[in-house]
Amino acid sequence: MTSMTSQQADPAPIVACTISRDVQNFDLLIEDMELLLGERWGDLGFQDALPFLNQPDASQIEFVAVAVDSQDEADIALLGGIIAGAQEHGIKVVLIAEDVSPAALHQLLRQGADEFIPYPLPEGELAAAVERLRKPPAPVATFPTESDEPVKLKKGGDGVLIAVQSLCGGSGASTLAVNLAYELVANGKDKDHRVCLIDFGLQFGSVATYLDLPRREAVLELLSDTESMDGDSFAQALVSYEDKMQVFTSPPDVLPLDMITPADVQRILDVARDHFDYVVVDMPSTLVQWTETVLTEAQLYFAMIELDMRSAQNTLRLKRTLQAEDLPFDKIRFALNRAPRFTDLQGKSRVKRMADSLGIALDLQLPDGGKPVLQACDHGVPLANHAPKNPLRKEIVKLAQQLNAIGEDGAEAA
């Protein structure tokens, strides 16, 4: 390592540098930099970074690795300026963060960091990130516009309707809906299932964010006039994700939940089920007049809860409401997110007491996937692409395989 504040001549050209409050706090980064570059890298403090980047010597720098932790969040404006300054000089930026809040991380990424790696560094990840930086930029992906050829659909589907609803904020309903839809495609025996993911969160639906998809004006047009909707107009409102599944995102603008009626929802579900094998619906957390429509039509209706008092109280309130209206409460399958680990006997006991006191079954228990889940959502990719070995992803794969097996056995019997 070479000190970048020193102007002594060095026979080995410096092609990269770390920028941190104290690089000794990131020993794994030092090891990876030495393994990757030998002596051809240097180190800068936050205060020295911008002055150096403005010097002619910086023209030889290929990339900088900006390493931050929770103590650096007070200097978020300075860090953002460093990243922006590097981008202005054509220098690639690898952001390495440890215990940084999502808001701070999001702000730094928006300044233009080319790569993000969590710390401690996964083995070989820095080398892989640098390799990606050195590749020529791939052609920019273009999303469908209103004038583009719409998604082509074919009839003959008998779609299984699966709905997911949160009973408390942040319980992971949208995360389950997005990843379950993706795994239903990837884990079928024939790998040819047609899956449609519908976001009925008309106000703050996040499916488009979790898959990095545009929200299209055609969605609002379709919702405004479902009576004239057919397969072609429905296809026009869809966005394809990796050519694997079709997504009906929430509209670009915030809409009142009562803008659509039960009849509107019924028409959308009928068209979707006529063209797809699976229709996964991400429901708003609020109960609306058309919730009954989805609940009645769905083969599976997941209600996401957590092991806390608010979930218990909301479950009890939901149970009373549905039973008072003579609606099929027994159809709801409760899913416990961030469930205790197998070895957490005390936590397992709490789960059993909660289920017994509420009179419900908690057969589906999803483990806490940790920070990679939030990172996948922020980056707009499914867990299968971002963290394939994540424990939450493994449980969702098991669920998708079970559903596919039931569907395939039913098709063979027919």
C-alpha cells in the first residue's frame, strides 16, 4: 500500500486507492487490495480525497474503494461529494459499507457508486466487482413504452390465484409476493409456467421498486375502464421481467383505494387467470370493499404477521371482522415472518402460545433473511439473483416447489 498523501515517486503506478476514515478498520479490504493489486494501490482519508482527485496524478486511478461504517454517517454529505467527485473525473467507485443505515446507503448509492459490497467482504467479491468495472458497459436496457409492442399473451390458462396481505407494517408481504412469483417460474418441472404478479397497492405498492420496473400509464388507463378490457389491453399494461414473468405494477400516481370496485377487480382477475398458470396478488394492508372479492376467488390467501403484539391484535381484529361478515376466515393461511430459529426453543414456545391463543395455525414460518433481503429490495432484484443461499429464499423455494407439485399432480390427474 502507498500513502496517497505522499508525493514520493514510486516505480509501481498507482491504479486504485481506498478512501476511509481509517483503513485499518477494514483489514479484510487491505488483504483483498493487496491480493488484487500488490503495491499498486494507495490510501486516502476523507479530507484528502477530493484534493487528490482534482490533481493531474489522479488521471491514472482506475477505481476507488470508499469504505464506511456507522460512525461515518455524520459525514454523509462529504462522502457523497467524494463519490460524485470521482464520477466527474471518470473514476469508478466501489462502495463498501458496514452497519450503515438504509437511508444513508441509499443516499450514497444515488451519488453514483458503481458497485456496492457489504463488509465483511465476501470471499472474492472485491475481485469480481473490479472485473465487472473493467468490462465495457452493457447496452442500456429499455423498458416497454406506450408505443412499443405489448406483451403477447395466449389463452388456455387456468390460473391458481395466490394473494398475499400484510397485517402489520414491514412484515414482508411484498417481499414474499415478488419472490414467490419468481420462484414459481424457476422451480417448475417443465420450467414453463406462466406467472403474473399483480400489485394492488394502488397508493404505495412496491413491486415495481423491488423488481426495478417502470410504472406505466397504461395501468391507470386500464383501471379507469375495466369494462372494455380484454386480453390485449391487459397485456399492454404488463411489464415483462427477464422474460420469465409478467408484472402488473401499481400506477404511477397515488390513487384512492376505492377507485376500483369489486367488479373491476373481478374482471382483472378473470383475464389474468385466463392467460396465466399462476396469478400472485400483492394486496394493500388496508381492508377495502374488494378485499372480499380476492379472498373469495383465491385458492391461497397468505396473511403475513410477526411474533409481536401488534400482529396478534390485528389478527384477532381481522378474525372478528371476517366472521361477523360470514366471510371465509378459514381460507387465510397465516405466515410468520422472521420466525425463531430451530434452536431457539424459547421463541418456538412463544410461537405456539401465540397460535393457540389466536386459534390459528402457523404452519408457514419464514426465517429472518437479514440485511441481504433489504439489499435485494433496494437493488430491484429477487433474492434468487442477489443472495441465492439466503435462508428466507430457501424457504420460499420450498413453498414454490410444493405449489408446483400440487399443480402438476392435478394436471396429470385431469
